[in-house]
Amino acid sequence: MGLLDIFKSTGNGQFVSDREFKKNLARQVELAPETLKQLKNYGVSDDSELKLEFFFYAKTEDKAQILADALKKLNYDVEFGKSAGDKKLFIISGWTIKMKMDDWTVQSWAKEMCKLGYKFDCDFDGWGTTPNQD
């Protein structure tokens, strides 16, 4: 989803269209290895285990709450609130449990986050991490 696309609705009350979901899924899978390659410059290897910070957008508070609850069931630290950039949107963010930093694991996780977001009509906006975690 492009930056401006998050402010659009599909016209049927749905926030994330099937087309935008598929486009975002492909983009997230493509970006994961690139991000991991950059992390290698900071000493992160395939065997490193790190928590990932994630971000989703939702059009309604109810959908944000439902997604937050689903993420909490995965033992993730999660919070949500109104987006600072657009008070009509809600942002859901938090941290995962530790996972291996290899391409397969992170790409699989990113796919699942896209699918989970779409299931609850929320947009998975991406992830980040810090290489030095205790």
C-alpha cells in the first residue's frame, strides 16, 4: 500500500482491498531480505534472535482492538491508539517475541502479519528492529 493509499477506503466500508493486500504482501516479502542484509552490517546473522517492532493501521477503533487482541495471543507486546498523522486512523504497534533473523523466518512472519492484518481489515505497514537487544 502506498503512503497515500492508507487514507482511502475501498468504497464498500472495507479499509484494505484485496488488490492492495496482495500488493503489500509482495512488497513485504521483497523487503525482508533487503532489510536483513542491512542488519548484517550491524553484526546480525541468520542465527541471531531478535524481537521485531511492527506497525499496522486500522480505520476503526473496534478493528484496531480486535487485531491487538489477536497479536497479544501470539505473546506480542501490543498497544494501539489514534494515529498522530491522521486522527481518523488507528495505529497498532508493538514488539514480537524473539525470532531467528534468517530470510525464511522473517519472510514467513511478514506474510503472516499481512494475512492477519487483512483478516481484520487492517493494513500491515511494516517492521523494524534494533540489532543490540538483551
